[in-house]
Amino acid sequence: MESLARWCYRHRLVVLVLWVVALLGPGVLSSMKGSDYTNDFSLPDTDSRRAYDLMVSAFPHASGDPTTIVWRTDEGSARDPEVRGKLEPVLTEIAGMKGIGRVVSPYTPAGADAISADGRSAYATVVFTERAEQVPKELVEAVMERAEDARGDGLRVELGGQPIVHAAGPPGGTAELVGIVAAAIVLFLAFGSLFAMLLPLVTALFGVGIGLILTGLISNGTELATVAPLIGSLVGLGVGIDYALFIVTRHRRGLLNGRSPEESAVTALNTSGRAVLFAGATVCIALAGMLVTGIGFLNGIVIAASLTVVLSVLAAVTLLPALLGLLGIRVLSRKQRRALQNTAAAGAPPASGTAGDQAPSGTAARWSTFVERRPRAVGAVALLVMAVLALPVLSLRLGATDHGNHHESTTTRKAYDLLADGFGPGFNGPLQIVVEGAKPAEVTALAERAKAMKGVVRAEVVPVPPGTGVSVIAVVPATAPQDVATYRLIDDLRSDVVAPSGLTGHVGGVTAVFKDFAEITTDRLPYFVVTVVGLGCLLLLIAFRSLGVPLLAAVMNLIAAAASFGVLVAVFQWGWGSELIGFGKEGPISAFLPAIMLSLLFGLSMDYQVFLVSRMHEEWVRTGDNARAVRTGLTETSRVINSAALIMICVFAAFVFSGDTEAAMVGAGLAAAVALDAFVLRTALVPAAMHLLGRANWWLPGFLDRILPHFSVEPGDPGEKPGSPVPRPRPGEKGDDAATAAEPMTVAGAERR
């Protein structure tokens, strides 16, 4: 690491040019090639997937995503000449737009069923030639404007469908911009220097930018979900800014201790840079745990998030030292530079804490002492807080969000409600019974049996092109797509209608797909948790050569996960405060969210555990005093953990405004998880538990000590034996790199001993 850092520092212009080329080259290729994201929640060997495959064979030319134009009259009927006179010209004009595949009007024989029983509601289906992600925003806006022109005089007109969601949402990059601005404010308040503030931001933007461009290119050759780049940017910005923050903080400490800019940068990379490599590896390993589920939809998210994390780490250990070389001493604030110059002019040796640097706050020291004196009380209160927040997780229900969860002010939510009012709540989530190789009479009999089922409003045979050998029965439930009764109906149709018929049939539809997805996710989640927690424990076991540290980390990660999911359930499933963040009615938690959130949470929590325990471990090795080690580690690292967490919270919370429901859930969940992890677990519960465990924190069986490889997050003396005391500088004496390697990293500056 030292050689790499020194080379990057001395060849800073070359490094900068290489990174610019790495950004612009794929960027130009991406502008030519574009991206091809898609959402496929279906899973192999599920009933809904077999139904989907048969539907594709029956309708091979069906392409593009549909938009629904819904209208309702306050008086009269949708068949009235005045209403038809307004809507028919609109639908004709839309049908002639380039990029529109077909329009099915309720005023034609093909759309005769698209008028409600009371005659006041009707809808038209507009099918684009491309999927929602590829439809030009200008085309969607043209369709929306032309349809909305028909409003007025007691006629309501609204639009629904994924193309509308994409076009009506906030501009791409809004969430990222909000998160970056919030992080910039925190960094500027912490550093007091514009250049120091910009360094973590620039480094993270290079890593995330290149990662997202490459993700877009990869999407052309493999299936990546539309939410993958959003998750990638969310994770990349969070870890990228934090990783650069740790290195810049250590570099500023070195400058204030009197090192030359080059030696300070090399030392920072050789110490904090190693911790960044370890932290990035833990995040990627946690993300890779999603592969254990075998769910293809999650694989794309693993690719996008891991790519941005890897590139953010590479930017931190190569681009950042080059930028430090360009800026020199200007990474310090003006006050710090003047104080440093005055100290040099007076001939006094620089020491940590000069030039405006701040010592550990009295609050941090007093809190550490308080935890040491009352570990049972502190631990009990912290555990009670986490337990109360985790209670809602007992009612966690996985499923899918839809337009009914949008805010009441959006046209998609209004269209959803109009369809539910006019045609019944189940109309927004119809099911299909897809039969292969059946005779017409058998299909008709099957439709009659389905129609007789409790909870079914309508079951009709759908015309299918001849020669396909496939028959389709459209089933409209009496309950909404997210209703538990609808999920039960799917099971009943499979067991009581299709299975007894002796026909080769399957129950499909979007609701059935998400139901199967949720069930398989739930079944495979335990294997995923065991894999991720097990790998994390193994890394900590090797790094700290202790059984207590990894086991405690595993328990704390599970507690944090339960509490953060409890917050998600309360907000999104129970609806507590959801209106305040722009969401409509409550609904189930997205089925793929647990795997994504747990991966990210375990990875990020491991980072904080490493930063906290590494300082404790150093003090334990030096003194053999567990109480002193825990107290010192908490005092000297709590500020950096809390500051880094604050930046991540800002970045994650900004994604609540991304316009994507799933990304907003991930952002809100991770913001809550990081806040609880940093401000409750690492500040109170972990140190309290370590005080109670005493020397057991650092116990390792002899046979494990002999077979485990020796690895250190921070560099030490090459001749130092594992477990030997770490030399510490005397008061007023500047220590060498090995001694200062484990010095606490604080945002405000270096800390005095």
C-alpha cells in the first residue's frame, strides 16, 4: 500500500488523466450503446413462471408496456355523445403517434368490456412499442397532455402504468444530488475547508460515475433490474464518501503533526487505506451473499452495488492520494494553516491538537466513563429501545407495491382508485389461468369452476391466436392485489380448480408472480443470513483473533436488522407517517427488500465494528486491561463513527425522494439502520456488553490460534509478533507510523491523548 500511495502521489497528473479517461471512455460508449434494464420478478420452476412462458408463446408479438387512460363522469354515462366526442379524437390522435403500438378503445368491439357496469367509468389501453424504461419521456408526456385535455365539465381523466410512473417521477439523479449536497454540508462543517470537503465528494463521484456507466453497459448483455443503478449509486455514494473521509482525516492529522504532505498522504493510505480495503471487502462479501438465494432479479443488484463499491475503494486508494498531491497543505483550513506556520516559525515542534485541531470532546469522554460505570443500565436501556423498534417486524408481510401505494396527488394513484371504484378492487391485479393442450369445452368448464370460487368476480375465456395450443382464462378477484385474501385465492385456484381438472394449467399474472417471489424469498432467507453472518464472523475472527468480537458483532447485526425492519413495517406497512415522505396508503414490504437491506446492513455494520474494535484491540494488546481498552476505544472512535454515519444517513435518506418506491424503501430502511447502529449499538450496547464480558472478549482457543492466518487491518512493525504490545508515544512525543496507525480518526481533526 505504501508503494502504491507514493507512486500515485508523485505521478498525480498521470493518475488523474487515467481516471478521467476511465470515466469518459465508457461514457462515450454508453451514449452510443445505451442501457437495457428490465424487471423480471418471476422465478424458474414456479407456477407463475410457467404461466408467463405459455402467455409469451400464445402472444409472441405482444411487446411494450401499456398505459391505461381512465375517465369517469360525475353525471350521465361514459357512452354519452358528449363524452365520446371528447375522448375518441384524443384516442385517435394518440394512436397515430410514433412509438405507439396500438390503442384499445372502449368504443370499439375489442374494448366493449372496458365500460363499468354503472356506465360512468371507462378506460382505454395504450400500448407502447417499447418497455417503460425505453419509452422516450417526451412521448409519454405528449400522451399525458393530450389525454388531460379532455378533462373538465364533470369529466375526470387520469393515467396509470409504468411508463407514466417513469415520466412523472422526479428527474434522474435528483436523489443523488440531494444526498451529495447534504454530505457536502456535513463535510464542510467538519473540516472547515472547501478543498477538504470536495475531496471525498470528487473521489466518490468518480467511483460511482464509472460504476453506473459500466452497469448500464452490462445491462445490454445480461438482465439487470431497473432498480439496480439506483441501489448501486446509493451504496457507492455512501461508502465512497465515508472511505475518502477516513483517509483525508488521517492525512490532515499527519500535516498537523508536522509531516510533509507526501509523507502524510503515504501514511494515511498505509493506515486508513488498509482499513478501507478491508471495509470494502466486507461490503462486497455481504452483497455477494444475495447470490445464495438463487434469485436472478437480485443478481443484477449484486453486480451494480459491488461494482460501485469496488470502484469507490479503488478511487480512494489511487485517485485520492493524487488529489492530495495536487492540493498539498490546502486540505487544512486557513486557521489551521496559519497556526501551523506560526508554530514552525517559532521553532516549536508540532503536536497533535494544534492548528485549531480539537481534542476528544468532553461529552465523548464522560459518556465512555458513564458506560464503564453502569454497563448493565446502559445496555438494558439500549436493548429496550432496539426491542421496542423491532416489535413491528413480527407482522412483516412481503409482497409487491403498486400504484395504490402512490401519493393521493399523483395521476397514477387517481387512475388506480378510479379503476377500483368502477370495476372493483381486484381489477388492478387480474389473474390468468393458462392451460396447455385443452379442448374448448374443457377450458369453458374450467372457467365456470373458477367463476364459482369464493372471491372471484369474473372468469372469462380470452381469445387467443389459433394454432398456439394455449388457452387463457382471465380471472378478476374481488379483493385488491395486495390483500391477503387475493394471495389465498391464488392458492385456492391452484389446488381446488386447476389441480382437480386434470389439465396442464398454471395460475399467473403480476400478483401471482410477486406472491411466488415473496414465498421463495422467505424460504431462502435463512440460508442467506447464515452465509452473510458466517463470512462476516470469519473475517473478524481472523482480524482480531477472538471469538467474542465476531459473535458479539453477529448478534448486534441481527438486532440492528430487526429494529430497522421494524421501522420499515411501521412506516410502509402500517402507514405511520408515510404521508410525510410522499407515500400513499400502506402496503406490504417489497419481497426482494430483505435480501438487499440485510446485505448492505451487515456490510456497513461490519465497517463500524472494525473501526470501533480495532482501537479497543490495540489498547487491549498494549495494556491487557479490558475496561481501559473499551473506554479508550469508545472515546476516541465514537466521533468518527457518528460523523461517518451522519453522512450515510443523509445519502440514504435522500433516496426517499427518488420517485422509485423500492429504492425509497431501501433508502429509508438503511438510513434508520445506520442511525440505530451508530448511535445506539456502537455507542451504547456494544461497549456495555464488552464491559460485562471482560476478558472473555479477547479469548481464542489455542487450536484456532495455531491454524488461523495472521492478518492485521492496520500495518505494524514487521518484526512484531502477534499479540505483542503496541508501542505508544509519550506525551508530547510524535510517534512513528506504526504507533500512530491506530490513532482515532475524527472528522473535526486530530485528537489529543
